[in-house]
Amino acid sequence: MEHSNFISIGLGNVVNTDKIVACVSPESAPIKRLIQEARTNGILIDATYGRKTRSVIVMDSGHVVLSLITPETVSIRLSGKEDKDE
């Protein structure tokens, strides 16, 4: 039986690390379009609870996850190093 690894993306939410394709900043126009298309297609997961989106996580299923932690923090957590700031 395969065991999945999860990382915290803030506010008690987690994602499966094996399913992450990319983690990017939400600032560019193409990423804003990606978010809007995901919202329209019903595959957007907003894990920010109305707070500022700091990273956009693209999953291998096509789902797009909005997180309030930065892409750098996601990267640190993926590498296994502990990060106390959130």
C-alpha cells in the first residue's frame, strides 16, 4: 500500500505532494487567466478563506488550488525543511 505525503498550505489545509505539478505566484496575467478558467470549469479550490492569494498550486488532475502561503514556503515544505512562519 502506497503512503501519500501531504504538506500544509495554511489554515489547516493540506495537499498531496505526489500530485503537485507546479506552484507559482498569482501575479502574472496567464496565471490570473488560469485561475478564472478553473473557477469557470469548477476545478478551483480556494484554500485562502478570503485572504490574499500568495501562491497557485496546479495539481496533476487539473485542479487549481489557491493558498495564502508563498511559493517559496511551499518549496521549503516540499523539500522537507521545517518552516515555522505562516
